[in-house]
Amino acid sequence: MNMGNMQNLMAQAQKVQKELEKANAEIEASTYEGKSGAVTAVITGESIVEKVTITDDSVLTDKELLEDMIVLALNDALLKLAEDKNEKLGKYTGGLGGLF
């Protein structure tokens, strides 16, 4: 491999690294909302729970149902985050975007 090809390869690698960092920063700056029944959960792109909202007070009388709704809403938000990571990072990570 001559020096010109090596420089081109290095430049391409740096370009891909910058694109990957930009896409990752966009994800980290985003929020993802999940819903289940009377519960809405919001997480950050860094998987930090920002907010859980109960939109119907009638579920407050059924503890198990409310707990299930909270878990499902959080999992819904996490799934949306994983899908976004796969969409935005998958082309750089070979489909492993949800792992980063």
C-alpha cells in the first residue's frame, strides 16, 4: 500500500469517526417517550429516567396494575431509544448500535 492510499484511508476513518460522534451526540441529547395505559415515561438518550407521569388517577387504587404500567412505559421508551441507536449508528457499527 503506498503512502497516498494510506493517507486516504486514514482521512476516511477520521471522517467516519466524526460522523459517529455526531450521531451519538444527537442521540444523547434526545429524549424518548414511552406509554402504557395511564403512564407516560420519558428517558434521555443516555437511558436516564427524566419523568414518569400518571395521567389517570383511577389507576392509583390498583398498585400492581400501576407498577406494570410503569415498567411497560419505561420499556417502551427504552425500545424507542434502541431503535433510534440502531437507525443512526447501525451503519457505523454493523447493526450493533443498540449496544453502545
